[in-house]
Amino acid sequence: MADLFENPTAEPGNGGRPLADRLRPAVLDDVVGQEHLTGPDGTLTRMIRSGSVGSMIFWGPPGTGKTTVARLLAGETGLAFEQISAIFSGVADLKKVFEAARMRRGNGRQTLLFVDEIHRFNRAQQDSFLPVMEDGTVILVGATTENPSFELNAALLSRARVLSFHALGEASIAKLLARAEQAEEKRLPLDDEARAVLIRMSDGDGRAALTLCEEIWRAARVDEVFSAEDLQRIVQRRAPIYDKGQDGHYNLISALHKSVRGSDPDAALYYLARMFDAGEHPLYIGRRLVRMASEDIGLADPQALVITNAAKDAYDYLGSPEGELALAEACVYLATAPKSNAVYTAFKAATRAAKEHGSLMPPKHILNAPTKLMKQEDYGAGYKYDHDAPEAFSGQDYFPDKLGRQTFYDPPERGFEREIRKRLDYWAKLRAERRR
């Protein structure tokens, strides 16, 4: 919702209503924070012009106007507006809503059913929407902060268009603060630095920005102006938007992983600090760093796996906050190490080959023959003990006869794998010579 107000006005006698509620826009044209949806050429604008509004899923962070836009959309299209929350509603509530919508439809009016937190409904509850969407009883508008691809049924998604709501940028939040000051007819008691800090604290959430404004006005004495330090003490800093089981969690770990892979230690440390700050368990981060060492550094620097395991153990031994520095050290080591995914891609290729070719028998010369029968069947016959061969390399074939020799591991000329590359090339040369 923040930055959704083109012409907000304070309502007299508001009866203690929160500022965020009083500043809701009255018409869809007043919404300015989601121009890709509500602007002159926006998706919702085009729908309204066409006279045909279909079911939709509004996906975006908190405080970006999903509820407000749904309500205004119903108003501008002449649809009856019905709102429920998946947190507080069950099957009985849905049946009542559907029955009321059928009655309205019988009287010639369709219902826009807005379902807040729709991802909280289980699969069976989500399926209950399908018949009433298909027969036109309701136009469903579901709101979710979570990725619909993971949280909503495929059948439901196939019948609804997903529209993304964007978190508000700093300029948008700044505009919203100005609207709040206009509505309250007084300035926020903040110096320039504190005002900038307040905007960052809002974290792209307009409702949070307005709530913080109210806290500041309540705390201020006459003619008092707060510094950035004062502000942080007063509002005790809003917690970052981050749910360890949901999108925020996966977005930050993805950003950390890609920063490490991209050899950017500064960005990697930034996302590491973000995750610590948001309350992510450090041992989870430690496990992810171990994975990065195997996947993205591999044998280009064999010490990477050793160091990340040591950092994980150090945190386990020291705890917070001392142990977090060990994880930061490992993070920087990985980001600055030479990169190679050769082992990772080789293992995937070998796994594919193993699945595709089934249970092929290894060549008999590399099989043990502990019994007389197995010796009679030529198990172990012709095996060459490599340590007895020149340079401890016999050059024998080890793949199944029906598969033939394969190449999965192809190390690059980087880091320690440069030396491995030399060895493999030399052994390939010896193998070719000994087959002549």
C-alpha cells in the first residue's frame, strides 16, 4: 500500500483508526506504487478497459497494496466485494461465502472474492475454489507473500493469472512519509539522516512505514528532533522481513551462494550478515558453505572443504557470537578461492550413465575371486597390480565391457586442478601407449 496514495486526505473524527488505514486510496487511479499494474498501460487497467476481469493471484511482500487494490478493483468493475482470510476461515466459512455469491449471481451480480494469505489454505481447501471459479460464481483474487509456484495447487494456478506486486523503493517510501505529514499537518521530528534511516527500516513495506511514523510522533516531545541514533533506540528497529521457512530464506541463501560462486567476497559477507541478522541458524549456513565448497570450488582448492568443515565445527564449539566469525572466514575463503564445478558436473554425468545403462557387469579382471568356482569363471584373470607397473600405472580398462571407456571428469586449468589436469593427460598418454 505505501506509496499508493496520490491524493491522501486525513478524515475528521477518525476514531483512532491507524494512519495506514486512513491513508488508503479512494480510487484505483490514486495507487502510484504499482504502476506496472495500475498505470495507464498497466495490466489491471487493461483488464478494466476490456470489461473482463478474471481470477488472479496477487503475489508480493507485505505492505504493497494487495488488499487495497483488490477492493478498489471490485469498486471500479461493479463487482460485489467479499473478503476472507485463510488464517481465520475454514470449510464452513467457504461454503457460506460461495452460497452468498450464488445468490448474488442469481440476481445478476458477480462477486470478487478476495482471499488474504491464500497459501495458508491446504490443498483440499484450495481445490474447493475450482468449481466456483469455473462456473463464474466468484472471481477469485488471492493474496500471498509466498511463491505461488510452491504454495498453490497447479490446478488453481492454471485458472488464475499471477500478478506481482513490488516492494517499494526508497523514493516511494519518502513520498509516503510526505503524504503522512500532509495528512497529520505536522512534520516528522527527524533530522535528514534519521529520515533516511526510517525509510530503510521500512524495508519496502508502506504499512510499516506509516506505523513507524505513528510511533515517532507518539514518542516526540514538543520541538524535539530525533537523530538516527535516537530513532533506532525509540522504535527498537523493525525486524527484517524474513521467514526461515519461506521465500526470504531461500532468496538470501541463493544470493549468498551466487555471490560466493561469482568470487565477490564483499557481496557474500553482506548476505551472510543479512542472514545472521534475520535469525538464521548459523549451523544451517555452515552446512550451505560446505555444499558450496564441494559444488563450486571442488578440487580447484581441496582446502576449501577442509576449512568450511572446520568453520562449522568452530561455530558448534564456540556458539554465538564468537563462532560466527569462523563462518565469515570460511565464506571469504570460498569467495576468493579458484572456482571449479568439474567434480559436481562429473558426478551428475556419472549418475546419469549409471541410471541409463542399468546393472552392467564390471569387467571380470577387476573382480575378486575368493572361491574356486569364481576362479574357474575367470574372475580376476589378467588383473594387473598397478603398483607393480612402471610409474604405478597399468593403463587397464575398468568400465563394463558393454559400456566402454567414458570421460566424466574434465578439470579446468585453474587452481590445484591444473596439476590434476597434467596428471590425467599424462595417464591418458601412457594408456594409449600401452594399448599399442
